Amino acid sequence: MRNVIRGELRKAVTGRQWWILPLAGTFLCLLSTFGFAAEGHKAVLAGGSAQDVTNDIARSWMMMFLFASLSGAILVSREYGHGTIGRSVLLAGSRTRLLTAKVAVATAAGAVFGLLAAGLGALACATAGLPYGDSPAFTGETGLILAGVFACSLLAAPWGALVGWMLRNQVAAVALLITLTLVVDPGVQALAPDVAKYLLTIAMSAVYRDAKPDLLPVPWAFAAIAGWLTAAWFAAHRLVRTRDII
């Protein structure tokens, strides 16, 4: 199994997506950071809390989890697109071993995305307000937010990989993940917040301690995420075992 995982790690750093996705995620998070810093300066001048501004800047790095999920989906689905999935199964020894290895590598990639987001998020909290003359106001809550940002990226990557296994098409997997994250789940939250809080991306909002109402407590949010990942694992495993691999 170790050799299979090592081979999948080499595949993960082949091509351009290993640096394009983190770069794109960093760019979008920086845009949000600058927006929160500018609006936060106005809020502080109006008597607002500098701590709230710092926490908002930390939360702006949560979007990295979307790119972590995309990396997991691409890691799997591109092999179907290139027609190499059959060879990978033969080299792995079984479909289940390949499924497990790809999910493990995707999770490791998610940890890298999470460390990048948490590290740059902390740096942004310390420096984003300086051009406006605002000093950062770190609190324990800031640390919990950044830890939640890391956890979301870590958990989103295997979710993306499992979606890739289920859909087997790169465009479809990427489109589904983006649509769920940016359209469907927020839409359900606006219409039925009592239901939406159990959805995967809304549960992640609780993990990075979003200020929105009607979110699950953090332990229950982790339980909801675990439920989605478990269901996706069983669905992907069944499809991999019962459908033609090509």
C-alpha cells in the first residue's frame, strides 16, 4: 500500500494544478482580505471592534477549502479523462486499494491547502490593516477561526476526491463542487436554514466559526461533515466495485 500511495503522490505533483489551485485560492482570499480590511477600517472609525475586523480577515481564508476539494476531484477524474485509470488499478492491485490511496493523498493535499490558508491568514490578520493605520487584535477566537480554516481544507479534499470517483468526469466534478459550494448550499441556507445547517459546506461554516446564525455547534458540525464523508465513501466504493472501471 505504501508504494501505491507513493505513486499517487507523484501523480498529484505532476502537471500544473498542484500550484495553480493554491495560487488561485490565495488570490481570491487576498481579495476578500483587502475588502474586509477596508470595510473594517471604516467600522473601527465608527466605533467598531478591531477584534471583529481581525476575525473577519481570518475567516476570509476559508475559501481555500473550495480549491482543496477541486484538487481532490481533479486527482481522481483526470485519470478517467486520460484513459489511464485501468492501468492504475492494475498497478495498485485492486480498485479498493487505488480508491483508498487516492483519498489518502487527497487528504494530505488538503492538509497542505489548510496550512497555507491558516499561515497566510495569520499573516493577513497581522498586516492587512497596517496601510490604514489599524493594528491587529488577535484573540483566542482568531486562533480558533484559523484552526477551523485548516480543518475545512483538510476535510474538503477527500470530499472532492470521492465526488471525482462517483462522477468520473473532471468537468462534471468541478462544476458540481463549485455549484454546491457557491450556489446550492447558500441558497438552501437562505430558504431553509434549519435544514441547511446539516449540509456539508454550511457545517464547515460552523467549523471556521462564521458569524451567521442558525449554525450547528462545532462538535455537531464535525459530526455532520463526518456523515457526509462516510456516505460519499460508501457510495464511491460501491460504484468503483460494481461499475466498469473504464
